[in-house]
Amino acid sequence: MAIKRSSDSPDPQQPRKKNLAKQLNYEVTLLSPQANTQETEHNEAKIRPQKLVDYIGQKKLKGILNMAIAAAKSRADPLDHLLLYGPPGLGKTTISLILAAEMGVDCKITSAPALERPRDITGLLVSLKPGDIIFIDEIHRLNRMTEELLYPAMEDFRLDVTIGKGQTAKTRSIPLPPFTLVGATTKAGALSSPLRDRFGIIQRLRFYELDELTLIVKRTAEILNTSISETGAIEIARRSRGTPRIANRLLRRVRDYVQVEKAKTITEDLAATAMNLFDVDAQGLDWTDRLVLNTIIKQFNGGPAGLEAIAAATGEDRKTIEEVYEPYLLQNGYLSRTHRGRTVTAKTYRHLGYDAPEPKQTQIELL
């Protein structure tokens, strides 16, 4: 005969179940991507400068922003709408957070692909407080309907909402508190003219100089409690492609290498050895950069070669080559773009150890 346990009788396995639940919860916490993400975001927040005076580089932009902040504070007005464009990793998000801190307001961060439906941008605008900053990354990817909702919001601080359909449809205007929109894009030319013209300040972020990146590497190393020599910081900065995000990423990888090697300080030799291990050469070119350049030299005799042909030969995505790798190669003279395709330069031949071909002779017939 089966014995039925009453609901109030103690379960002899209850302590074991509690311990098992606690152990499982601990393991889930350790293995949770969310826990790792929170730790990464915390470290990233410490690395980002909190004030404009602590922001390294972009001297011209800092001067313009200092003037805009002082003028807005004296009038007790929000900042004018700001459009920042340039290659990724140069500090567009950091600048928006600094502006919010300097003005003493909140900053809401989002991206254009996240604003697919009208209610997405509507909910964001309605929740604003006076003077708040909205940062929209990749703003050139806004859909048409969302962009049109932003026009009256940016100009007149009002939100036009359509209620109903057909002949019964009515438009209702909702007043919004004055706010600042900071848009970031890697393709300023992809923005529509009506949207671009509504920004009062339009600034381009430039690649960083070697001395600026060296200061950034030293500052990040201090925050990460990592000892680094002056020459070690210069070596990392030299290979960072003029981009602070890459400099901080390389510093973390070099720190891992130095820690495994049980060294106390990141020196020039240790930094060079570590980055060679990660296939980052002395000019900041990684494995894929060199693959693209070598392919053009070996398979296309230095070019010209079409982008589709290069993508097929290397096995890389066409868009990835065009948007990720090509800008740095073009701006630093390793690659040139013509109407017939891409060609490598004499600088590329020297860097990769090839003998540069003799310039082609052109005959001009005088008629």
C-alpha cells in the first residue's frame, strides 16, 4: 500500500534540493553571457572619458563643442542638433555621453535599425525630459516613416501622430520638451538632404595621430592596472590604424600575452611579439588586409581589379572589404580606386617585400 505524504510534512530531500538549486544558479551566473556582458560594459564605461577636458584627440571638434556647451548653458537652452560622421571606432558614442555629462542631462542611446516602427521613435521621444540627448547610431539607416516623424520633432519640438484611417483620420500634435539629437554615421552622403539640413552642427571625426593614440593607450593601461613603458605604448599605438577602439583592443590582447609570460611591464619587444602573434604588422595591417593586397598583386598583376573579383578570389564578403578594410588602405596609400577597379601602389609593394614594377610608359601622339 502506498503511503501518501501530507503537504505539511517535511521533505527529507529539501536541503539537497536547495543546495542543488544554489549550485545550478551559481553555475548559470558564471556561464551567463549577460554576466560577461555586464562586466565588459563596466570596464568599457571606466575607459570612456567622462569630461570633454579628458577626451584625447579631435582638437578642432573639442573647440567647437566647448563653445557650443558654454553658449547653451549661458542661454539655458539645449544644445543644437549634432551630426558626427567618420570611420567607426573614433569616439562618436563617447562624445554624446560626454555632452550629456557636461550639460547635466540624460543620454538615451539607440540605433537606426532598432527604430523600425513609428511607435519605437514615438515612445522614445515622449519619454524625454527637457534638455535630454538622444544618440542614434548609423542614422543613415532610418526608414522613411521614422525619418519623417523626426522632422517636426527636431525643428518645432512636436510629434505629429495620425489617429484613425481613411476619411476619419486625424492628425494630433503632441508637444515635446526641447532636446538634442546626436546622429552618428559612417556614410554622411547616405543621409537624405532634409534630415542632414536639420542638424545645426555637422562635424567629421578624423583618424588619430600617433602621439594622441599613445596617450590613449597609457591612460587605458592605467585604468586596467597594467604597467606599460613609453616605447611599449608607442608600439601599440603605431599598429592601431589611427583608431582608439583598436588601440584599446590591442592593449587588452597584449596584456593577456604579458600576463601569460609572467612579465611585469609591457615593453616594446613584448608588445611587438604579442601583436605579431595576432597577425598585426608594424603598420597596423592584419591578415585580411594583406590577403586583399597580395591577391591584387599575385592574381591581378597589381590591378586594376573589380571589387567582385577581389571578393571572389579572397573568399571575403564584398561589403566587408568595401566598408571595413578598404577605407584604411585607401587613406594610407596602400590602395587606389579607379573607374576600372582597385590597384595597389608602390608603397604596398615595398611594405609586402615585392619589387615595385616599373611605371608604364604612355605614348602621346601629337596630331
